[in-house]
Amino acid sequence: MDRVAFSLFGIDVMWYGIFIAIGMMLAVGIAVKESKRVGLKEEDIMDLALFLIPLGVLGARIYYVIFSWDQYSGNLMDILNIRGGGLAIHGGIIAGILTGFVFSRIKKIDFFKLADTVVLGVPLAQSIGRWGNFVNQEAHGGPTDLPWGIMIDGQKVHPTFLYESIWDLLIFLFIFLRRKKKKYEGSIIVEYITLYSLGRFFIEGLRTDSLMLGPIRMAQFVSLLGVVVGVVLHIILSKRSKNGI
């Protein structure tokens, strides 16, 4: 499949960017709708999105470049070319959480209430965005004889982009259906961090293009941290809720 969806005024528009844009728009729309239900201002969600989207993309790019420095050290201008791929979701998540935290302090909004609202559509956006990897023929696994394997460069390989897309969709359905029954503020983002990290750890083990730090697959390392952070936050926030803090 051609990476270029169409050309507009001589500029190639990539499928990768289209999938990411669709995911982002849906995530923002879901957050805006959820804000009405939980008593947050729609304009605050929209204002946050204006910062969250570009800073999230920037964080995803910086993270990718840091752990792929050999690829860019010889030509620094390539760092600016993100149309062909080269974004790491962990960098985007970290940047997004930091942006949301600062925004919540400035606006005097409960951070965990805001995070629960904004994160609701994130796994759906990730699920859609992963299909950009399919078009780019990247983020796939090693050789397999399984019937759902895909052909890349004449070899049948694990479609790890598909595994993560399905896992992200399941996470979205899970947290979306549970959002009205949450026991404490922050439970949605805690469940997202824990579940995504758990699935990503195992899926990453199948990939052939992992970002590495020596012998360590960074996505697996960060995923392990994510599971630990999720469990610790669950304990702290649930206790805080029970104590009425």
C-alpha cells in the first residue's frame, strides 16, 4: 500500500498522518462529551487540546530521536521530518501527562478528574493510529507461521501493530464502560496506564524494531514502570478516597 494517501498543492499527505489525525479528533470529541457529564468546562478541554496535541507529538518525536540517535546524528534536519513515521507513543504519553498536570495547576482543576476525562479516548486514538504502521510496513514482529501473519519483504511476520490495535480497542471499551462506576478520581487513567503497559510489554517482545538502550528494550522497561506506577497509584488513590481526602 502506498504511504501517500493523496497530494494537495504539491504536498504529499501520508496515511500515517491521516490515521493519527483521525484518532486525535475522536479522542478530543470523546473528552469534550465526557466533560459535560462530569462537570468540567468544554472550553477547558478544548484549550488543553491546543497544547496537548502539539506537545504530545513533540514528546513522541523527541523520545524516538533520543533512542534512535545514530539514525539522525549525521543529518539533524531529518529530525523535523515526521511524515514518514518516527513517533514513540511513550514519549507522547509522558509529555501529555506533564502538560495536563501543568494545565490543571494553572486552571485550578483536579488533575485526576481532568486526566480521567482526557484519557478516555486515548486508547481508541492509539488503536486507529497503529494502522499507520501497517501502511508504513513498520512496527511488525519476527517470522511466524500463524495464519494471521502478514507478508513483509517476502517474509511472513507477526502483525504486532494489529495486536496492539486490538489491545488498545479493548482497553478503550473497558474504561469507557466502567467510567460511570469508578471508585475514585484517577481510576480511569490508572487503569489505562496499567492495562496499556501490561499489553505493550508482551507485544514489544515480538517486535523487531524496538528502541534500545544497550540490551534493554525501552518500551518494555517503560511498560514495567507503568505497571508499577499504576499499582502504586491505585493503592494511594483508593486509600485517599476511602479516607475522604
